[in-house]
Amino acid sequence: MIRMGTAVEGSGFYPYSVALIDALKVVDPTLEIEAVRTKGSTENAEGLLSGDFDMGLVGGEALHEWVSGHGNERPLKIVSAVQSAPGMFCVRADSRYRSIAELEGRPVVWGPRGAGGAVQARYVMDGMGLDMDRDFQAIYPANFTDGPHMVLESRAAAIWGIGLRWPGFVVIAGRPLGARFIVPSADEIARIRGKYPFLEKLTVPAGLYPGQYDPLHTVGAWSFILARPDLDDEAGYRMAAALNKVERARAFTSQLVQTTARNTLSAIKSIDDLQPGVLRYYRDIKLVK
């Protein structure tokens, strides 16, 4: 039994966690995963350190924040990369907003406090010299599902979201009015990465949402499945083996397409960041020495 901190409906982690658990059941029916619905990355990281969860889904920005605040004190270990998480704004297609500067002073939905998107937005805005609370009319809804409707009903000018096929963006882009997406300019990306180099240049492929005909270039970070510091190595090994079976059997859906061993190795700074059981499995299959 593995207790995994996930997220609530409307977040990017919610459909991912459903797809992940379904795929793992196919390749290893005896590997039992109990999904624990949480408020997202920050709560999952805290639950891992306290031992409430065995594994949890945590955004790269939240992981960076956690490491900055806790150093090497009982470090959380990486089980697998989840998916890249490019961040951007979404507005109604009939709105006049076309740049981040035009959103200043306007009501903006950042997502629930402590969620990966809100954490990312704070870094991105700060990298541009903006404060998400002072320079915007900040909205932190209790539920992810409330934010898109605030934009559709013109109660908010924009919403910030992360990841590929983020549920809130799907809701807005799927309506007849359609959606427009706003990302940092090239100069703004350079400023953001100059202050926070852990944020990478990421691209949202063209055609991911209705009416989005061109690729969108922005910043973001990889999100991860993390393990509590004292997780048994056999559990890490078993999870890595099951994930690799999903990958080799191509049993993944579009949600899981980036959850691969090679993406995991590309996204980490050092193999020492891996959960020891995961590292042993990677060595057994000759992915690392």
C-alpha cells in the first residue's frame, strides 16, 4: 500500500493522478495506490516530511522552495518526473488583454494558495519585478473549478495555469467565445530566468487548445512524484519498475506521456536526488552506471 498525495478536481495533478493509478493497476495489479486528495504541491511536500504520505505529486517550483527552506534536512527524494509545467495566463478571446502589462491592476485568478500554479506564478511575477498581490487584484479561490468561471463571467480578467492541457484552460477554450493565451515576452523570460535560473524555457505545442494555432514560449519547471525521506527502498524499486512497464507497454494516456525514466534523468540535477530504490532499478536496467 502506497499513500499518495495528489490534488483535488480542477487541478492539473487531478487528471494525471487518475491516469497514473489506472495505468499502474494494469501493469502491476498488486501494487495498491491510495490517492489522498489534497490542496496540491505544498500540502503534499509537508505531508511527505511528516510521514502522512509515502509519495506525493509536487511541482518543481514548490520543490525548489522546499529545498531552499529545509536544505538537506531529511530530503524528499524523486521517484519520477511527472510532466513539464509551462505557465501562462488565459483570457477570454473577446477581451482586450494581450500582454502581462495590460493585466496589471486587474482581477487575476492565481489558483488556491499553496497550489503549484500559485507558487510558480509568484516566482514568475517576481522575476519580472511584479508582486502578484500588490500589482494585481489577486484572487485565490478555494476550489480550482471556480477560477475558469470567474473569467467566463468577466469577474476576473485572467487566470494563471500550468502544464499541458490544464483543466481550467480547457474549460475556457472550449466555450464558444474561445480563449487567448498570454505568455512573457522574450525580454521578460530573460529577466525571469536571470533571477530564477531553475525556471526553464518551455514551449506549449501548437494546437493543444482550441484556437491556439501557434506554439507558445514561456517558463516553468518539471513536476515530480516525490517520496518521503524514509520510504522503504523496495517500495521505490517497485514503483520505478511499474512505471517503466507502463512506459514500455505504451499503456500511458496523453497525461502520462512525459512520465518516462529518461525524462526523469534529464530533469534532475544529480542521481543522488533519486529515491535509492529507484536508483537501484535504473542501474539494474542499465540506464545509469
